Amino acid sequence: MKILLADDHPIFRKGLKSLIMDVFEHCKIEEVETGSEAIEKLKYDNFVISILDIDMPEYSGIDVLREIKSQQFKTKSIILTMHNDELFFNEAFNNGASGFLLKEDSSKEIIECIENVLHGIPYVSKKLEPFLSNRKQFNNRIQEVKSAIDSLSNAERNTLTLVAQNKTSREIAELLFVTEKSVENYRSRICRKLNVKGGSNTLYKWCIENKELLDPKLL
């Protein structure tokens, strides 16, 4: 088994390498200091696991994850960082990370993470479990919105797109070459399918409140 350690702190790398070798006696570990070196290694060699810091010269650990995903390198990646940050956490998993650890985590948890990832089980630092819970809730909400939008007709979907741009019913009618009455009917059906209740501006307010969920690909 080959493991790649990518971190620009040699003392930390040495300690981590020693920890891993104590448990996985027959593994081979290679070390790099920069993100670009990590990418080059991954191009020409097969690593079962890549352990990546976020803060590295030239390319960050997140950049390396993106390259791994883009090039479809056959490696499972673990982010090991000092950053207790939800944005980095979500970016890592959005780009294919299999694990996310903090450098302050115990050696036991680091080994537990590696063992889980080896068996195809994603792992998150116990200190970051609230981030994981938030991510699951957000993903569930995305699925709810996607399912609701999938149920819309083409005319309703086009109407929702224009409502999200704050177009009036008259403007929407002109753009879609239909009557205002038709637009009002579309809006009513959209509200019913999205479970949106309220007055005439409620659908636009819903679009604003759910802006982060309204991926253009969904509309």
C-alpha cells in the first residue's frame, strides 16, 4: 500500500509518517512539500491514500482535490489541516475528499480515519460533526427543491426562472408570449408544488431565501 503525504512542514510530516508506519508496517510512504509536487506524483504513481494539507505552496490541498477529481486519479484523499472552517470542509467534500481531519486530532483518530477510508467509509473529525450535520441538512433540502422543480412543466419552470429575476407577471407574459392570466395560473401551480404559501410576492421571496439552492441547472 502506498500513501502520499503532502504538507510543507517537514517536522509534522516526519511525525505523521512515523505514526502511520507504526500501524501499517508494510506501507510505503512518499512525502512532498507543495501541491504541484503532489499532482505530479499522482500523475505517475498509484497511491491508495493521499493525505493533503490545505495550506501548501503553489497549489492548495483543495486545488489538488480538484485535480484528482478532474483527472480521475485512483486515490482516496484525506484533508488534514489546522483550519476548523465550514467553507473548507464543504469545498473538500464537494471535490471528492474521503476524510477531513484537524491537525489537533488525536493519533488514534487519524489512524481510525485512514482505516475507514481504506474500507470505503468517509470519515470526519469528531470536532467537525456539526459541519457534517449541516451538510446533510443542506443536501436534503437540495433534493427536496430538485424534486419539486422536476415536477414543474416547462412553462412553469420558465416562469419560475423569470420570477427569480424579479420580473412582473406582465413582463413574464410578454417574454413567454402568453396572457397574464396564464402566468398567474403558472405561479399558482408553482406555489402549490413548492409548498409556498402567502401573497403575490411570496414566490419571489422564496426565490431570494432559497437562492443558494436554485442552481441554474435545476431551472
